[in-house]
Amino acid sequence: MKFGVFLPNGSNGYIPSKGSPVYLPTYAHNKAITLEAERVGLDFVLSMMKFKGFGGETGYWDACLESFTLMAALAADTKRIGLFPSVTLLSAHPPVVARMISTIDDISEGRCGLNIVTGWNKPEYTQMGLWRGDEYYDRRYDYAREYLTILKDLWRTGETSFKGEFFS
Ligand SMILES: Cc1cc2nc3c(=O)[nH]c(=O)nc-3n(C[C@H](O)[C@H](O)[C@H](O)COP(=O)(O)O)c2cc1C
């Protein structure tokens, strides 16, 4: 079993409450947590991808460090710990993600993984004009399967001629 830390890369970390300090996410904070995780021997850190917070009095998650660029910086600042950026499939085209992961993998000398989430949050994707309709929600794992096939083709061979229902 592997243990890691879900980094607080969104504002107020994981506490949507006025009862604790309200703070913006910073690289310095996430780096300090990651270095401590590495020091005590944990296996990985993971950051989320978020484009809309909950607002309100605390502005929970209104600010968020971008997941891939955060991990690229951490790759340069660490030596051993695994690094998992998150992609929400509706917000990023697969060849771009394939290349970002390859780049972070090079910077980190093989320590990069990928956390895939399908993009389930309607308000978040509607605000970007990326929500594909409620029927997408039922087919999100079919979409994910095609997306993952393209990623694997590109990582294995550098090319893909995949033709599916969602991608060509
Ligand atoms: C380890 C982990 C990482 C996650 N990262 C994100 C993320 O970066 N962005 C996001 O919107 N949701 C994230 N989620 C939330 C999932 O997308 C959420 O659990 C969702 O309801 C699961 O969707 P599914 O029903 O399509 O599996 C994460 C969940 C887990 C367990």
C-alpha cells in the first residue's frame, strides 16, 4: 500500500469553514508540505484541478494553483517523492496532457503519475462552456476509455491514429 498527501492547492485547503484561518494557496505552502512528506517517507503528493470555487464568505477553493505546473515545479524541488497532477478530462486535450506528463516525468526522473477524473461538476464546466450535456455524465467512462487509449498510444509510440466516438 502507498500513502500520500492530497495537497491543499485550492484556497482554504480542505476546510470550508470560518472557524479556521482563511488563506490563499501558494507554491511556498505546497512545497513545504511536499518536502515534509518526502522527509517522513510518504510515497506521493497529489494536487487537484479546479476551475470554480464555492464562493461564499470564505471563498472556499476560489483560488487554485494549476495542477500540472505545480507538479513541474515540485519535480525540480524534490528528489524521491511521487508526483500526481490531476486532469479533468473535459478541460484538457489528450495530446497536451500526454506531453505535460512526459515533461514532468523527465524533470522528476520518472516520478510522475496521472490522476484522472471524468469531469462531473456541472457548474464548473458550464461556466467554461465545456459541459457536454447531462447525457455525457452517463457516458463519462466511455469518454475516459478513449482518452486513456490516446494517452497510452502517445506514450508508447509517440503517435496515434485512434478513431473513436469522441476522438479522432
Ligand atoms: C484522489 C482523488 C482526486 C480527485 N481529484 C479531483 C480533481 O482534481 N478535480 C475534481 O473536480 N474532482 C476531483 N476528485 C473528485 C472526483 O472527481 C469525485 O469523487 C467524483 O464524484 C467521482 O466521479 P465519478 O463518479 O466520475 O467517479 C478527486 C477524487 C479523488 C478520490
